[in-house]
Amino acid sequence: MQVFNYIAIGISIAGSCIIIWGVLLTVFDFIKMELNRLVKKSDSNSDEKIRYSFSSYMLLGLDFMLAADIIHTIHNPVLKELYILAMIVAIRSVISFFMHKEMKN
């Protein structure tokens, strides 16, 4: 049973790494975009591309974290863990809904 906890931790770490990588790329792209604006080579679609890219990394990372929490809860079905999982699923669903809505616009 302990191996499933290690798997869940590994998946959670992978999700965190995906989000951190997305943040780093987004910050780099944002700085590059701002430097281009300073020299008057602004691209009006750059900020939407950056937002779309960041949202994609966030959603993918949250999916990995949700999978890790599901694995952990399945192998440790304590009522408190189920409540935490339900809250995480609800929060992730709301975030996903609004991110998808923003990405369509």
C-alpha cells in the first residue's frame, strides 16, 4: 500500500513541475513581450497567446494533482480525505470552467 502513496506523491510532484515550468515560460514570454513594446514592435495578440499558454499549463498541472489526490484517497478512504478531495474537485472544476471560458474569448 505504501507504493501507491509514493506514486501519488510522484504524480503530484510532476503536476507541480508542470505548473512551475508554465510560470517560468510565461514570465519569460511576458518579459520578452514588454521589451518588444518598449521598442515599439508590439504584437497585439501576444498577451492572449501568453494567457492561453499559461492556462494550458495550469490546467494540465491541476489535472496531475487531481489524479494524485484521487489515488491517495482511494488507498486511504478516510472521510476527511474524501471531503478534501471533493473540495479540490470543486475548486478545480470552477477554475477549469473559467479558464476554458477565457481561452475561448
